[in-house]
Amino acid sequence: MSSQILPLLDSSDVLAGALTDVAERSLFAFVDPQPADLFAERCGGESTWLCAEVGFRGEHDGVMRCALPADVAQECFAAFLGGPDEAAGDAPIFDMVGELANMICGTWLTRTYPDQVYNLSHPDVARMPAGWGPVAYLGDRAVRATLNDRPVAIWLAAAS
Amino acid sequence: MPDTSVAGAVRPLSILIVDDSAMMRAMIKRVAGLADVPIGAVYEAANGAEAIQVLETQTIHALFTDINMPVMTGTELLREIERRGQWPDLVRVIISTDGSAARREEVSDLHVKCYVEKPFRPEVMRDVLTDLTAAGQ
């Protein structure tokens, strides 16, 4: 076991691909990569964010975090279940966002390390405080993208 | 395979969906309902331990299980089913984000009929259910 995640950062393109595939297959949504400056500008217009965290353990240990605006999550919820676009409570929304993060993380690890077994933790999802945004947490190799024209960010961190 | 046919008529499949995400269980249930196969009772469990309780009390033809779950993982569930030997005809399908060769090898001796990677397109689930039904006739 190792806590070094540095090698994993080189697979950020695969991580972006995992986001695209999960969005297309589970949400019927489009993903577009964004340059850092434009992404930061888009994030400035968002108010409330949800952030999901999935831990992974294997040859490398770490966490993958995924942040998206709360109302985007609401839209995704309807697409995920193929139902009407009705307001849902926090519990089902958090469950769905956690499952999306889980699918992105699992898909990314499977493609990056097909010959290794990784165990994922149950996703932890939180509504972030007012004024919070993901930009300050994103390194050079984080995934900055839009999901149906709204910002979504994915980044990796060492296991705490 | 479960006995899904009686005098040419296809008996509805009774299925058990095991996933720690209620939304994923709902999604799988919905997709199963869209497939053009007769689905009978649909049971749900949030982990392997709950799934064992359902198996002990209900007649289940097909089990669809995730791998990474708290309390009892999908792999542990499949091992427990093997150890008990009480459900030899139970069709076992894995639905997981982990599609690695290493994971597939890990479950290769656990009589898994099909391995579906999440995220999956609805038609993949439909094809799996169609194959299960056809194989049972």
C-alpha cells in the first residue's frame, strides 16, 4: 500500500474521460472541458455547491472529490431516474451525486489500473457553505469542465 | 438457471438488486421494468448482509449486486452464497464501477453469469435480462 497519489495525477485525462462517459450514459448530459480562467469565471456565478468525496484504497490511496452546483444536481437527479423534473429532498440528491462520484472514480481507476483491485469507500456528500467554490482547490491537473453548460470540477487529494 | 418456464409460458423473474445507493437501485429497477421480459417481484438490499436475509426468506431467480458496499461487499456476498450452497440455481450478475481484470479474476470462481460495468446504457441491462429469460426457457 502507498499513500502517494502523484502517479495518479498523470491520469487526469482519463479522469475527464470518465466524467464524460458517466454524464453521457447516466445523465444524457454533455461535458465540455474548460480552460482554468474561463472555468473560474463560470464558478463565480454559482451560489450553492455540493461536494462529493470518494476514498480509494489499493496500490495508491487517496480521495477523489467532485463539486457541482446544487441546482445542477437537481437537474441531474431527474435525468438519472428518467422522471419528471420535480424538486427532490437532500437525501436522494446526495445519494445520486455520491453515486455519480462513485461511478467516475471507479471508471477512472479501472481504466488507469486494469490489473489492480481498488476498494472504494461509501461516498460522502456535503452541501458547502455560502461563498464556497472549488477553484481554490484545483491544481494544474484537476478536471475543469461544464456539464450542460454549468461548471463541474473533479480533483484528487491524498488520503487524510 | 431458474425454472422460468412452465408449459411454454415464461414465469416472471424474481430479482434482487443489491447496491448501497438507493438511487442506483431505483435506476436498475426502472431499467429492468423497461426491458421486454416478464419481471415478477423486485427486492432490494443495501448491502450483502441484507441480501442474505432476503435470499433466506424469498424465492429469488436473479441477483444483481454491486461490489463496493459497506457492511458486506458484493464479493463477500457471493462468497457467502457459495459457502452456503443453498441457492445453486441463483443467477448472479455483478453491476459495478470496478470492471478491472483483477476484480473480474477475483470473482471468477463465484459463478457470476454476467459482469456489467457502471455506468451502463439501458440496453445493456435489457440484453442481460433477455439472455437470462431465454436461457431459462
